[in-house]
Amino acid sequence: AQLACDREVDVHMAVNGLDMSCVDCHTAENHQIKGRLYSVSSTNTNRATCEQCHSTTPHFDDILNRHNAKVACQACHIPTYAKVNPTKMKWYWSDAGKLRDGEPYQEFNSDSTREYQSIKGSFEWAKNVKPDYVWFNGTADHYLLGDTIKSVPVQMNTLFGSHDDFESKIYPVKIHYGDQIYDKKYNILIQPKVFAENKGDSAYWKDFDWETASIAGMKRVGLPYSGEYGFVETEMYWPVNHMVAPKDQAVGCAECHTRSEDGRLASLTGFYLPGRDHNKTLDRLGTLLFLGALGAVFLHAFFRVLVSLRKKEYNMDIIDYKNNEPV
């Protein structure tokens, strides 16, 4: 969708924009391509960043430049993603296994995206999606096969960061929701065997039996299987870095600095955001400053009027004196 797109889709890649190619940003040295896919990468190294071309002060407005200390460029300049093709937002393995006349089948949405597939389950797609937002410092953690499930939904990749972390900024992300098979007793995700050439070889995509697929798969990876399986909710976070909009379509101030529940940063807590949050001390201080300034204006006006009246009386006294002065 980006290789030959319009600038409304991406100002960098657009044929009527900068007409850049992937390798303009994702440069390489000794086959080490710059850029990180945080579904698999954990480190904050060899990243492709906006600042490498645009610097940390790309705006004429200093207020906007100061945002860069805690807000990633992408947070303002990518108001939506999946502008052309739908993106998969949810994937439920627990729905897999339905057959028609004993055979697997597929169902499609009106836009040709798969709504259901016997071998993989059900899917939900979306276009022109407003991102979610997280604090992110460039490092991540990942669920590794055999790890004990500590919380639900299971975080397949945890993006580290917080307001108090000096390296963290607010980044836009796509959150991919779903469920996966897990061992109820050992509380770990199961790696089922899914593929085989023929039926009867324990592969789920041929036999559609989670039990035999779980036994074969866990044996293959050398992990225990209790014989009790279920499905657990999972989440995966994908930082949004592409589909940069024209500057006149950037996120407006009021979309974040608002008390509305629909505000873009409504879910980010633990810090004070002007226009969104209440702080008793700051609110009282602001009220006092406002009242103090208002009082100073009225006091200044009072003295101006008083001085004006005194001056007028003084001038009248002089006139009276001159009028009554003996000839």
C-alpha cells in the first residue's frame, strides 16, 4: 500500500510526495538493517528514527519542539493507520475447527479479508484505525515458550516505559488481541503441532484435534503437557511508524489535551496532562494567580480613576484660585 501511494497515505513514500523507498530509512551496513520489529526484538539499538533526518527541533514553534522530550514524532504525525488495506486486529484460535461436510472451509468479508478459517479460527479487521498510546523507551520483553503465565491477558511482548523514565516517550501502537491454547495445569502456552502432509499424523490442520496436536507439539519442543488445555486471552503490541500524514492532518492539540473520555491519551495515567487532568494544588495556585491578576487590574484601575479625580480637583482648585485672585 505504501510503495506507490498518495501523500494522504504517507508523505515519505508517496509518488507525489518525497517518493522515498524503504532503504532510505532502513539503511544497512554489513547486512545489519536499521529498524526494529518489537514483536521479536528486545533492544534499543540500531533503530530507524525520525530524528535521524528531521533533528529534535523540526518545528518553527518552540512549544511543539518541546513536546519531543516526551512525545514521539509518530504520536502526532500518524493520526490513523491501515488507511488503504484493512489490518487484522483480533485473532481467536478458540474458534478454529469448524467443518462443513467434514472438510475445512473459509468465509470472507465483503472487502475480501478472511472472517473465518477452519485451521486458524476467526478474525476481526479494521481500516483507518486510531492508534492506542503507550510509554515506550525502546526496550521490550517477550513471552518465551515455557514461561509461566503471570497475568491475563498474556502479554506476548511487553513494551517497557513510563513517564518517569528519562528515555521514554509516548508512542502510537496497534494492540493485537486474540486467544491461544494453553495448559491449564502447568499454566503455560502450548505449542501444538499444526502441519503434516497427511491426516492421522497428529497435525491440527489435518485432524482438527487439539488434544493429539498438543501432545505431539509439546513432545517435539521438550515441554510437559498435562492433558488439560484451554484458551487464554493474549495481547501483542506493534509500534506504529508508517503512514505519516501531511502536516495539516497532524493530531490537534485538543485531541490530547481534553477531559473527554475519547481523548487520545485518556488511557495514559500517572502524570499530569494540562487540559485533561485535575491537580488540587495546581488548580488552587492557578485560581489564586487568576484572582490575583484580576484584582491587580481592578486595583490599578481604581488608582487610575482616583488619581484622575484628584488631578481634576487639583486643576479646579487652581482655576478657582486664579479666578478669585485680586487684580
